[in-house]
Amino acid sequence: CKSIVRIKNKFKNIGVMCDVALDPYTSHGHDGIVKKKQILNDETIEILEKQSVLQAQMGCDVIAPSDMMDGRVGRIRKILDKNNFQNVKILSYAVKYASNFYGPFRDAVGSRTNLKTNKKSYQMDYRNSNEIFREVALDIKEGADFVMVKPGLPYLDIISKIKDNFKIPVFSYQVSGEYSLIKTGIKNKIINDEAILESLISLKRSGSSAIVTYFALDVLKKIKNFS
């Protein structure tokens, strides 16, 4: 939260988007409270509500719940409005898959060793492309202003389907595994660094309104060189 304040004070015209989830703070690495090996959905949402209000109080412009608990978008929208944060937007991770591409991030934060079981009970099955319609529709109904698809490159078809079927901005998240594979390929001269732009343009072409990527600084340098 102190970082939010510093950013808002230093960069007056930059919007701040904050992740809302419990996994960075749990000893077991899950996104929710665990009791007897079960994820407690409603109890988790109570904490997410408090987390969202605190971030909004610190100056966050967009709340981004990435936890995949059922019903959390509606609860967060309600608690934000109740606390006079009607203008704070919600970016819902409506389509977040139980993916193998999160590995480098989990290694970096130490959650891979903590996570004794998988997250398939609340994250989405990568074999299922039909569930997206229900998940996105529910989050829109509950008050989401944008939706996120995570990971990005393995799910270009999913991004396209959402873009074609819903009138809502679609964000895509090029995650740590995607970044690491491309970066390693460039380092070992298997591919050249133009693969960075190619990968991002494919996300844009599939329908992404915005892209979250670890390549942001690399792309900024390329854009400056073009100009």
C-alpha cells in the first residue's frame, strides 16, 4: 500500500492497478483460506473485500481480483460502492487457467514449494473452452469493467471467443512461463528478439484490448527506437 501512495504522488497521470488475492500471504500458496484441505470460498471473499477497500483508500484506480473465488466481483463492487469508491474499476481475472506456465513466478515468490496440491478446484481446466461463457457473463453481471485471460499465448482462441461474444474490454496476461521460454530462446539464439513483438502482436490480433507482460520495458525501448 505504501508503494501505491508513492506512485500516485510521483506520477500524477498514471493509473494504478492492484492485484487482489491471498496467495502471496499464505503459507500453503493457495488463493483462499484452507481448512481440512478445502478452500473456503465465502470466508476468503470477506478478506478480499477488506483488501480491496484498503487498496482503494491508498489510491488504487483498478482493483484486479485474481483469486477465482465464486461471487467475489459482486461482493467487491458492493463494498467499494458502500465506501464511496464508485469510480474504482474492477478488472476481473474471469478466465484464469490452472496452467503449467506459472512456474517461474512461483519459484520467484517461493510458493511452488509451499503448494502441496494444485489449484484445479477453483482455477479453470485448460481442456474446457465452454466454461468461459458462464464465468465471463457472471462477472459482467456482478460489475466487472474488464476481464482478464491468463495465461495469454496458449489461449488465443479463448481471447477471441470472449471478444466476439461480449461487449467488454479483454485483457491478456503473458505470464512468467511464456516470458521465460521466449527469453531463453533469444539468449540461446534459437530465435531472435523480434519474437517478443510477434508474441505480443498475436495477443493483440486475437482481440486483447490490453496486455500485461514482463516484456513491457523491452517493448518500450523498441517503441522509442521506432520513433
